[in-house]
Amino acid sequence: MAICPKNKSSKGRRDKRRANWKMTAPTLVKCSKCSKLMVPHRVCKACGAYNKREIISVD
């Protein structure tokens, strides 16, 4: 048997529940090596550094 709601949920109650489901802009920080914007705790796409150390070589 499938789950069946006991009573109808109004549009207001439904929309209040969905009000907190929204997109957020990604957090960006400056790279410590090249000062370009990057996502924190990731390897920088511009210079390939993480925590002031070169992890990957970028051509």
C-alpha cells in the first residue's frame, strides 16, 4: 500500500514548507598563491595550488 495523506494540505502550508528550499551562491575565497577566486578547500584551477603548495601542474 502506498502512503496516503489523511487530510489535504493547503497551498499556504505547502508553500511555507518549500520556502526554505532555494539556491545559494557558491562561497569563493582568494587563492593564497595567485589571489584568484576559488572554491574553498579545493585545488585552485588557475595555478594548481592547495595550501600554498603546487599540487597539479597547470599549463
